[in-house]
Amino acid sequence: MHRTHTCGELTAAHIGQEVTLSGWVANRRDHGGIIFIDLRDRYGITQMVFDPQDNESAWKVADTFRSEYVVKLTGKVRHRPEGQTNPNLVTGEIEIITLSAEILAESKTPPFEISDHTTANEEIRFKHRYLDIRRAKVLENVKFRAVMNHFTRNWFTTQGFTEVQTPIFTVSSPEGARDFLIPSRLHNGKFYALPQAPQQYKQLLMVGGIDKYFQIAPCFRDEDPRADRHSCEFYQIDCEMSFVEQEDVFQVAESFVKDLIPGISPEKHIRENKVYRFTHKEAKNLYGSDKPDVRFDLHFEDFTEDFRNSGFSVFQGAVATGGVVKAMKLENVAMSRSEIDAITGVAQANGAKGLAYIIYEAEIPETGDLQTQTSASSLTVDSPTAHSGAQSSSESHPVGGISPKVIPRSPILKFFSEAEMKALEEKLAPKAGDMIFFGAGEYALVTKVLGAVRIALRDKYNLADKNELAFAWVTDFPMFERKDDGSIDFEHNPFSMPHGGAAAFDNPEPTEIYGMQYDLACNGYEILSGSIRNHDIKALVKAFEMVGKGEEEVKEKFGAMYNAFQYGVPPHGGFAFGFDRLLMILKDEENIREVYAFPKSGKAEDVMMNAPSYIDDADLKVLGIEVRGE
């Protein structure tokens, strides 16, 4: 018998018992001829004691132990000496006085410390991921993933959904990313595609009468990795339902997260125990993002009309050319000059020329100090002419009904009228200790810049509670987008029903057609995407005609759906949760790669298995493939 117990279960209740444990040598300490070993397995750590006076042969074996040796130890459980207990361990009250020891496997010196304090970089850890998994933090993520898998499968099954596993080898689909293609040996010159999502299959299941479907589906997309997007593969909680409207779909998704969070992450809480709702346009207007983090306010207010005739040329010029002026208020944060410069850098990195701001102070400083508080070089403006106008002075005076003890300070104040200052007070209600940041220019750029500044301020000043989850529906996405060359393409899922049904496609301006498409955001991440599907085959063809694809092309690329929809298709809709991204949020990980047992690197490589790799010419020849040099 290799073990009677694990390394994470012995307590004072086992004192006096003889036990056998097996595991890895996590740590070794020599104290006055007595050897102490921390024995580790996936369940925990147990302190083993080797005293030559109790058993010299076991002590001699232990004297040869090195880090990460796999050993089998037998001994008696005893209470730790007074003052040496460890309340942080389940086994912290006891230790094992060892009577026999056996080395099951030796180990080379690990390339990094097997502990949560390791300083090894990601490439080294991923190269030796089998060692990395021994670390408690990594192991916890692997175990938590299993718990979330189990909870999800049980929840949907209990709700009457049928789990269906859809094919992995399939055809190319328009999900917005490149496909991974698999050459066919039996059908030379033809290729399979790995599914970017089970989109067509789950809709075909609705035609087949399986009205409530789900699966934890593997998906494959050839996309560049980023912190919240794993390269090559990911998993989603895929769900589709027949005879539903948007509210029915929302109810299922909301019920799932409201059961999931307390069920597996009780330390987290849902903000106000509700799910907020915004249209796509509202989310952009208020937060500069279609996946807003609403754990904190810092929303945008529009001042376009207020500054239409402004004396500040930057704002006036922006409005005159069809742009907008927006502002947001940061409360109770005193920013240093270097911090203001850093935030200005965020704005510039996102396309702005600068970042205009006003500081609201509690006291009127000495006149001679005004110029040192802010300078024109830190203003956020979209035109170099603003610098010449502002020069290097800062205006400071109580205006617009603000209390005399609250002083706005900024180089641009000299250009503001009383009415403009009044508008700021009415819409943002600034008080002492607050700051207002402005954006002026083309709408998309302004919302992008202020949105990025908003998130940077959140991270810098801890504006959001990491244990709070703020869910928000974002609805009514534009179905189409106009590309730089003037052509029209789908902005999201092409199979969505437009608001207004098929008649919506008669709109001469495609970018004004909005779909019954929705995302669920959580803490600034998109964690779900879905839609009510277009189950009218004529309307579906018309949608593709809007982007220059005729009916014959629809038949060719989506023949199964085209044919199936001729045989009675029910109204249906659904969604897919990003399983890995939601898990990342629940585990407070900053990078999604940390929630996979065997992740790809930031370069889309499996550095442990050396993938991707070259293939022998003989194997390529069988597939009819020739690799050409660049």
C-alpha cells in the first residue's frame, strides 16, 4: 500500500495512529541532527520528522532526500510541540515521527522554485508546466475549473437542457476570425475547419426539435492572443433554445450566474444582486465601451451643445466639424503632476493629442502659486493651437455658482464662459477634491480615449471592488459596419434577427439596422454573446445580400442551414458564455492563460510540447501539401 491517507487530512483526531503517506519532498530542514520534511501532494502538506534515536535507518534514507523526490513514508501521528503548530494548515496540529522511508523516484533539481513565491517567468513555467501544476496557486485553478465544469453541467441538465456534443471537424464559418484548417487525406485538395463555435449545429438542433441544448464546447480560432483571449482554443458554455424571445434568454443566463457565483465563489457578490442593461449606443455614450465595467461610476456627460460657441477653440472646432465634447468626473482623488502626465499618456496612446482637465480645490492659494499648479504642457487638447492660446498660466476663480471655497483650476479656464462653467456644475456637480477630464473631437475617438482613461483611473486608484461582480447586458448592436473602403460587412453574428424583422433590411443605410444581438459584460470583460436568430430563410438571404453575397453563395457556404430552414424552423435564440474568461474573473487572474492546465504561450506556442512543429515531407506529400518558403 502506497498510502493510507493523503497529505492534507491528518489532524489531532489521528494522534497515535500509524499511517503511510506518499508524495513529493517540498522542503527539508535540519535541526540539531533531526530532519524535518514537508511532504506534499495535491491535497496539502504534512510535516514528517526523522529522528535517528527513533529510527536510524529511516533517518539515513531521509538524509539523501532532495527537492521533489517522490517518497513513501510510514510513521506515527503525534502532536506538534507547544508553540510549533501552524493554524494555516489542516495538518498544522500534528506531525509524523517516521519509522520507515522509501524513495519511489528521484528528481533532478527543478528549474524554478515549486512554490507560490517563484519568480520564474511564464516561458520557463509553461515549458515545465507539469512542475508548475504542483504549485498551490496553479493547482487551485485546475481544481476550480473542474468544480465549475461540474456545476455548469449539473445546472443546465437540471433546467431541462440536453447536452449534445457537436462535431470538431467541420466547415469554415463566419465568426470573425481565421479558421484552423485540416487537410483531408481521403479527399485530396479539400479541408476541414475546426469550429470557431458550434453556431450552425446548434441552430440545426433547433430544427431537429431539441428545444433546449447546451454543451461546454471547445472552440478554435486563429487569433492573436491577449490578456483575456487565449490563443488557438477556448471553451464556451453554449446554449440554444426554441420558442423563446430575448427576455426568455436573459432569464436563463441571469439565473445561471446568480446560482453559479454563490455556489462556487461565495467570496464574490453580485452588485446590487441585479443585472444592468444598456443599449450598445448607451454603453458607448456613457462609458466608451461595449463591455463597460459598472462597478464604479465615472460616466461621461455630453457637453457638445454647451460648447458649440465656446471661446476655447479646441472644443468649438470639434463641434463645428461634427464632433462631440464629453467629460467625466473623478471624485476625491488628488493627482500629482506625474500622475496627470501618466494619464495623459494613456489618452495619447489611444489617439488623442492630449487630455484637458480641471482640478477643483478646497482653498484659494496664494496668487503667486497659481502658475505652479498646472501648466499648458499637460492639457489635453486635440489641436496644437490650443497650446499657443493657453500659454503657461492657470486660471483660478470661483464661477458658475460654485461655493467660494471650491476653486476650479486649469489653464483652459480663461476661455470658458460663465454659462459653460454652469453647465459643468449642473451635469457633473464637482466639489473640492474632484477632477474633470475632457475629450473633444470625432465621436468614436473621444469615446475610445475617455473609455481608456476611465479604466486606467480605475486601476490606478482602486475604484472597483475586486470581489464585486457587476453584470450588464449590452443590447441592440449594429448588424453591419462600413469598412474603410466603403463596403458593408457584418459587425457581429450574421444569423441574427434584426429589429423590425425582414423589413429592416429595406433601410437604405445598413449601419442603422440594429440586431437582436446582446452581450453580457462583467467587470469590463465580455463574458457572453448571443442573439435571437433569423429563422426566416428569405430574410437570412437578404442579410447576406446586404454584404454583397448572393443566394447561391449562401447555399454553397451554409447549405445545411439553407436546406434545413425549408422544413419548418422554430423561432429560436441563445448565447455562449466564455467559460475561461468567466473563470479568470472569478479567480482574480490578470491573464487568461493561467486558468488552463496546459496553456499556449503569449506567442501562441505550446512550449512544453514544442507545438507547432514541422511535419515530415513524406507526411505532407500524402496530404498533397507543399510548404513554400517565404
